Amino acid sequence: MNATEMIRLMNRIPFEAFEIHLSDGTCIHVEQPYHIATRIDRPTFIIYDDEGRMRIVAYRNVTEVITAATAS
């Protein structure tokens, strides 16, 4: 996973929710594209939850991304 791939997921039309799995076993559900912030030149992305808390995640810690197309 890298910033280019994340931006592609965020910009899908129509947007489809997806899950990000991390190396520590955490699973992050992304329901809205505006819950993620990233830049093409950064090794990290920021993800916001429904309560407005943010988490900074390094792309190197992403082990898997599951989309509706991947699951079927």
C-alpha cells in the first residue's frame, strides 16, 4: 500500500467502503472518503473516526486492504 493506491481508493466513484488491516492486527473500517487524509509524498496517512479522533498510520504497517470487489 502506498499513497497513490490510497488516493485511488478514496476517489472511486461511487465510493465503496473498505477495510485496512495493520501489522499489529488492527482493522480500520473506512466508511467515507473524507475520513482519510494523505499526500502523495508522505509515508503516512491520517484516518479520522466518527468521534473526530485521528490516527496516523504508516503505509509500511498496512498488510491488507479489503474492498467489496476483493471480498467477493
